[in-house]
Amino acid sequence: MCEHVDMPATEETVTALRKAVRAKTAAEKRAEDARAALSIAMTDAIHAGVKQSEVVAITGLTREHVRRLVRDVEEQRAKAAAES
């Protein structure tokens, strides 16, 4: 536990905390966007003829993880096609 619990928070400290929270939120959003882009790239690669084993080797993901991510993209694409 912090030994300075009785010290009031300064405006500078609160500002730094808020800045850190914004940075964390932005990093999480970038990571989420990167995961989505990777899923799409893997799906496109597999549909273009790249073997799943090669996708696994390149990404470092397990076969099951690759299958699940590709299946999710395919389901999203099918749903979008059905809605149009």
C-alpha cells in the first residue's frame, strides 16, 4: 500500500493519471485494430492459396487460433453480404 495515503492528490498527479488512462485506452484500441487487420490479412492469404501451416509459421499463432479468427472474418463477411 502507498505510504502517502494521507497526502492530497495534486492537480499535476491527477492530470498525469488521466493522461496515462487515455494512453492506455488508445493503445488498446490500436491493438484491437491491429488484431482485426491481422485476421483479415490471414483470411485473404488463406483464400489466395497460402497454406494454413504457413500462416501459423508466419504469425506464431496456433492452428486453432488461426481457424477461429478466419472463421470469424468469414462469418462477418457472409453477414455483411446477406445484409446488402
